[in-house]
Amino acid sequence: MNTIYLVGFMGCGKTSVGRELSKRLEVPPYDVDSTVENDRGQTIREIFKNEGEEAFRNYESLAIRQLPVQHAVVMTGGGAVVREENLMYMKNNGIVIYLKTSFPVLWSRLMTEEERNKRPILLTSTKEEVQQLFNERSLHYEKSDIEVITDPLTTEEVCDQILEKLSRLNIQ
């Protein structure tokens, strides 16, 4: 089985869906952000503060390429697909699945204090700026191999949808 790459805006459920999907497929889960943090010895927030977003995006690109391309589920960061080379790498080495979530649902999830503190961009951006970022990134997400609309679904139901779509494509 080629690696499954989960993409989507922050708060769409990549981590929870990725963990559940990896259990069901009996393959290990990998989180790109955690890989960057472990490799760099800093949190994402510290990298943004100390080195800037461009440095983080470079580390993110490296992390994507160091993870397995077989028998894995990879949860990417929300901005990973903005770099066309990342999207092409993932498409060439696996199946890219877009967890499509509406902005109002995302915004309500992101407004908890815990979420805001985990995500550097939320500390300095207005709702309108985050909406603009969402709109820009959506154009990249839509280039994925598979799209699953997540708004009304639980984590388990999202996984059911993914497995059903993979089955229809004879992938598993």
C-alpha cells in the first residue's frame, strides 16, 4: 500500500483522522509537524518566532521526504501543499486525501485557547486574514486525489468515507 497523505486546513481533523485510519489499516501514523519539532528540537511556534515561516516550510518539505512512502498514514501541516513540489511528491508517492471542512466549522474549532496557542498564525491574524489564507490554500487542497467533506461527520465516519473511496479505487 502506498502512503496515504492527509491534507487540509488547520483544525480539519488530520491528526485524529490519521490516528484512527492508521489503526484501521494497521500501518504507522506519522505527523509532519511532530517530525519537524523532533528534528529541530524546537516547537513549531519557536521555529516561527526564531527562524520565520520560510525556514519552517523548508524543514516541513524535508520532513515529508524523510517519511515512508509505503504502508503509512502521514498527517501534513495545513500549509504543506502550498509548495507545489510537496504536493507533487506526495501524489507521486502515495494517495493525497483532502479533509474538506467549511470555514465556519474550522473557525469554531480553532478559537479554543489550546488551539490558538499551538498555531502561531492564529496569535497574529484576524478572522478575515485566516479566512483569506483558507481561501488561498483551498485551491491547493483541491488538487488532491480524494476529497472527503468532514463537516457533519465524526472521526470514525470520516475514516469510513476514506476507506470506501479507497476501496472504489482498488487501493488498500
